[in-house]
Amino acid sequence: KQDYEKAVEYYQKAIDFNPDDFLYYYNIGSSYKQLKIHDEAIKNLDRALALEAEDKYSYLSLGDIYSEEQNWEKAIENYEKAIDLDTEKNDDFTYNALGVAYIENGNIDKGIDSYKIAVAINPKNPIYYINLGDAYLLEKNYDMQIQYYLKALEIDNGKEIGNLDNIYNNLATAYLYTKTYDKAVEYYHEAIKLNPGKFIYFANIGETYYQCKNYDQAIEYFVKALEMEPEDHLTHNSLGHAYLGKLKYHKAIEQYQKALAIEQNPQYVANIGNAYKLLRKFDESILQYKLAIEKARENNQDAQTFNRDLGIVYNEWGIAYDRHREFEKALEYYQKALKYYPDSSVINSNLSAILDILKNSGNDRISPEKAVSLDEKNPMASTQS
């Protein structure tokens, strides 16, 4: 049994007897490292390096400590020194650790380079391939992520890789992003076999079927996920989308409302507005979009998308009045639409068309003066006489 506290006691006695041997400081520093007493570990490892500046193992231990503390710049500095001092340049573990530090510090390219060196030194360690796959995931290079994950599974097949169900899930998600839906479903099912109690795997299969427009299967898996985790607002929202795909608008609204009750996300309010729009309940749709805009502003979020959505609803309402030949009401709603979505060519075109109808109609419902004033409110109106 390893007793690092006892080790510290005896290494300190050795230091007291001979304070000039760097190895004693390295050993006591390593023991403090195992005890997670980082300040003492760093102090003693620095002392070891003051006595023996060429000791790569002290730099390596310092790199590990700074990695645990998430001080990535210091970790990189010490790992690089350890590598520089490695004359054989065959320490795959250090290159892998350096890759992790680079990735965490935001330098994905250098992280990938370090992982590839680790693979070149030891091509039989599946963890290095997983790390490469994860790095490419950060770059949204899903094809490369898939390639390295499959290589890791080919080498290992679950013998050394921890959390294999999570690896299958990530692999399936990469296939989902590349629209290889059959493979995505296959690997999500592999994840479920290993961990059938994890709701997110069922939700992910639901999302895959939703992307395929297989709404019945999507609903089945979203419902299963919610049976396991009924308070997951994202899955309620996704189930709402699936019901919307089936044209079951009231059921969609019900799920969006459940999502909103759990998480006050303005997007969920907008989704309710969209469902009411599809039901042609424009009053309720407009109310929901205005609430979405209000919530977004309260949260200091960009409300631009919701403004456009609201403009689209007013435009559709204008179209409805237009079709019923209630042209002045159509004009009113096209103008409201333009207020919220001023750069929409469709809304501007509709407004120009209705102005032409009103000006050219044979009745006295609108005077030439009023037509001109209305034209001035339309940025797309012609300036020709």
C-alpha cells in the first residue's frame, strides 16, 4: 500500500541529512503531488530543478500539476521543457499531455500536432485516437472525428477506453452532423446497450429521426426520453417540433409550454407563436412573438429573429385581408409587418402592390393625397410620377 504521507516524512529526513541531492526534492515533490498538496509539490520540484536543471521528470511533474490546476500556459511550458530534454523523443504520454494542454488553452492546431506525434510513437494506444477525434470535433470536422473514433474502436473495442457508451454517442452524433442517419441510429443503439438508463441517448435517436422527417419514430424516442427525464426542457421542445412536423399543432403547443415552464427561454415562446401562426390564429401568434421579444430584451439577448418572425405573421395577416379584398386592412398589416421586418423584399413588394391597388381603384375609399402619404411610408415605393 502506498503511503505518501509517510514517504514525505522520510524524504524530508533524507533532505535534512543531505540537502544537496536533487532526487530527494523530486521524490518529496512527487509525493506532495500525489497528496494534492500542490504548493509544496511545486516548491520542492522547483528546488530539484535548481539543483539539476536537466531533469525532465521534474518538468513533467510540474506540467501535470499545472494541468490539474488548469494553468494551461504553465503546463505547456513545463511539458515542452520535458520534451526538449528527452533525447530519444519517444515519450508518447508527454506529447499526449501537451496536446491536452494546447487544446484546453485554445490552440487546437498545436494540440492536434502533439496528438499525432503521440500516435506516431505509440500507434496502439486508443486514447490518443479518441483525443484526436475530440479535437477535430472542436473544429467541426466530423469526417476526421469519425475516422479517428473508428480507429480507436478498431484497436481497443472497449478494453481500455473508459465510458465506451459516451464514445458511441459522440460517434453517432458525428454521423448525425454528416447526415449519415442510419449510422447515427446504429451507434446510438450501441450506446443504449451499454447504458440503457441514460435518457440523452434516446433523445438523440429522436433527433436523428426528426432530421430524417420520420416524425412518428422521433416522437416515440422523445417520449421515452421524457419518461426517464421529465424535466428536460430541450426534449420537450424537440417533441414539440416533431408534433409540428405531424401537423399536430395543439400537441406541439403543449410541449413548447412544458419546455417554457421549466426554462424561460424566449425561443420557446416564439415556437408557440409559430404554432399559432400555422393554426392561422394570428392574434395569439402576434401576442406570443411580442412576449418572445420582451423576454429576449429582458435577458439582453438579440431579438432580431423574433422581430422578423413577428413581421412575417403581420405579413400573412395582410395577405389574408388582401385575398378577401379588404385592401385597407391589408395595407395596415403590411405596414406593421414592415415595422418589424423592414428589409424583407416580400413584405415591401406586398406593400407596394396594395398601394397600387388602392391608388388605382375606381372608388373614393382613398384619396390621391392619402395614397402619396402612404407611399412615403414605404421605402420601396417608386419615386417616378
